[in-house]
Amino acid sequence: MNKLIPVVVALSVALAVSVVLAIDHTLTYVSFSIVNPSGGEYFSIQPIYLNLGNLTVGESGSTSASGLMKVNVEGTYEFSLAHEDLLSHEFSVFNVTVTVGSHSFTLSLNNDDYKVYLTPGTYNVNIKVTYVVNPTAENTTVVNLPVIEVNSEESSS
């Protein structure tokens, strides 16, 4: 009789597993990764990544994406277009329209910074890039080039 107990237990476990597998009618699975915002004492940012794809000379287009900015300290924040030299060499038009909460402004090759007064809170940030590739653009590959930098005037005082 003692020899039957392990067999009965094994059969019971096998039956339970097969019943669970038989009734698993999962409709949806999800995968994700969580990126913690970068920043510091004054503010933190969830970075926005844009991919313009493969471009040809004279091509024009636009793309947009969104992210988050958490402001911890009330104050003036400066948004600046970075790498203007490279961008002006490759693009005849490169405009970045930024919307932070209810504030909206456009950075361009000729107008490369803008200041916004923000109070503490979490802001949705929407970015739209509109571009025209220069007729003299050269073969270039760029990956994750920083385009907009944000600084708190209070942190630099």
C-alpha cells in the first residue's frame, strides 16, 4: 500500500497540471521595459527617441513622439537645440516644436533656445520634428544624437 501513495500523488499532480494547461485560453500577453527618468534635484526627464529613418537629399518630412518631464523645483527652464552645426550641415530646415503642458514653442537652426517658467508637477512633453534634407548633405549615420537639452536656471546659479 505504501508503494501506491507516491504513484497516486504523482498522478494527481500530473492531472492538475494538465487541467490548468487545458483551460489556459489567454487572449493577451504583454512585454515592456520601464525606464526611470534621468535628472536630478530640480527636474527629471523621460527621454524621447525619434528615428527619422533613411533619408535622401532634398527629402522632407516630419515625425513626432512624447515623453514626460517631472519638475521638482519651480523656476525657469531653458530648452536648447544641440548640435546645430551638424544639423545645419545636413538639413536646410530642422524645426522642433515642443509642447510642455500648455507651453508650446519651436526651436530651429536660427532660433535655438527658449525659456519656460514651470511650477512643480509632471508634464507631458510632445515633440514634433519637421525637416528638409540639404541638397549638399553627405552620407551620414547618426544614432541617438542629443537634439534638445534642458537646464534649470536655478541649478546653474
